[in-house]
Amino acid sequence: MSAWDVLELDELTQESLQALLENEVGVVVVPEFVDERRSEAILGPLLEAEDWSFYAGTEPPLGRLGITQYEHFESKDDYLESAPAATARRAQILASAEDPVETVIDAFDSAWPGGAGLAEEDGKPYFAGVFRQGGGGGVAIHADWGPRDGEGWAIERISGQFAWNLFFDSPGAGGELIVWDYPWKPELEQHARQRFNDYDPALFESSRKVEVAPQPGMLMVFNSRNAHAVGPSSDGASRVAVGSFIGVTEAGDLAFWS
């Protein structure tokens, strides 16, 4: 496999996932993970849902459906109590379409020898699969890493981490995922403008990087410990996608959470 390239496949494989964990490639993409008909069947009820919440201070607006561990880092009990309802709400919205989150979990389960499923804590499942719409203004440089983000949580004990995004609508130009060959390390936090976020771009100028433009139906997977960002769309147009994190557990399986 070419070092630090975009690896395009028809389906996920153990080899490709291992290459991401070992930083041999930048991003793995499956361009037609869902076909156009299914993508449209998912997009319709999503956009009709009335309970999107929008992040404050984002322009253009960035909305989401679902909950995140990051926003509950000081309230684990609240997160775990809210997770089943968030999962049930997604199922309700997508009652007329096959749940794409389950399709992604099945794809990783097939590719990874140890299997895959939702992360758990004391027998309680995490939530995985936040839908987002908007974000035409891009996303600042950051990194996601369970041992840092989930101190005192089960995800603190993972040994490797992926992030994935599956797209249902995308801007005509821009909105690229940018991933740098720069795994997170504690010293980076000296240069964060927000908690674990918005690192100084100058830090990564000498690092290799890859960029991938989103397309409807495309699945992107990358090592989320690497610094990454989303570029702005050229016309401010939004995208609609679902994604989560995946950790390699002590038992060797893959655990999903958002």
C-alpha cells in the first residue's frame, strides 16, 4: 500500500483497517457504499425530522441528530441513560429505510476478525451514529482520541481509533476531509484555541496530508487520532452525513460510539 495516500476499495478489509491503525495510509474510502436510491430514501425522512438541534455560533448553521460523549464528558450517567432513547429516535426517523449505522457496523464486523458492535459500560450501550447537516463553513483542526476524551470511561482503554462518515448529500465543491500524518500528543493542547479543538494550522505545515471530497453514498474511514479538519465549501453549501468513532478494545473487537 502506498504510504499516506487515499485507498479506494469496493468494501472494507482487515488489511485496510490495519493499515489505518499503523498509519500506512491516510484515508480509506468506499465510493458507493450505499447506492443513489437508498441514499435518497434515507435523506428524505432525515430532512423532514423536526428535532434537529443546531450548534451555537456556527455560520452557516450546523445541525445534528443524536448525542455525543464529548458533550457529556462530565456526565457519564446522563449519557448512558440518554443513549437508548437516542438510538430509538434514529430508528423511528428511519422506519421506512434501512438504518445506515447498522449497515456500517455490519461492514466492520465482517472485515475485523474480532467483530464489531456498540461500546458498552457496565452492561449499558453507548450511542453511535450522529447525523449532521450544514457545516458549509468547515470544521477546525482537531483530533479525537478515546484515552484523552474519555478519562474514566470505557473508551479510555482503547488501543486504536477510527472515525467514519457516510454521506447522503454534499456540496458541489469544497467540504473536503483533510487528514494530516500527525497523531495527537499531549503537547498539542498548548496550541488549542478550544478544548481539544482548533489547533494552530502552522503546526502541520511540514506534515504529509490527504484530502478527500465527499460524495453522496461515499463511506470515509480514517485514524481519528491524526489531526484532521473539514474545509469550507466554495459556495457555503451544506452536507448531510452520519458518523461515529470506533475503538479497538482490550478484547480485540471494535466498539462504536459517538
